[in-house]
Amino acid sequence: MGNYTLNEVIKRWTRGDMTTEQVVGQTLLILQDMARRVGTLEKLRESDRNEGNMENNKPEG
């Protein structure tokens, strides 16, 4: 079984196409992916902030 979107998981579970254990597994995979994506965004934001601070601290000249 591949990864599904959250909406697909809900639809499949509602129709009885997935067991509770499968739903939990798929939900954990979705959550894991979201955590990875949020971590990436946080790193990019921090990097942008640091670059902005470096530009603001450049000596004039």
C-alpha cells in the first residue's frame, strides 16, 4: 500500500477499504512527511533571517 493523502485515507476508511491499523499507519506517514516539510521551512526561514541580519550589519562604504 502506498502513501495516500489525508483525504484519501479518510475516504477509504469511511468506505471500509482500510482497517483501523492501516489508517493509523498511513496517518503516521502523513504526519512524518508534514514534520519533515515544516522542519525544512523552519531551516529556510532561519537561513533567510540570518542572511537579512548579515546584510543589515554590513559596513557602509
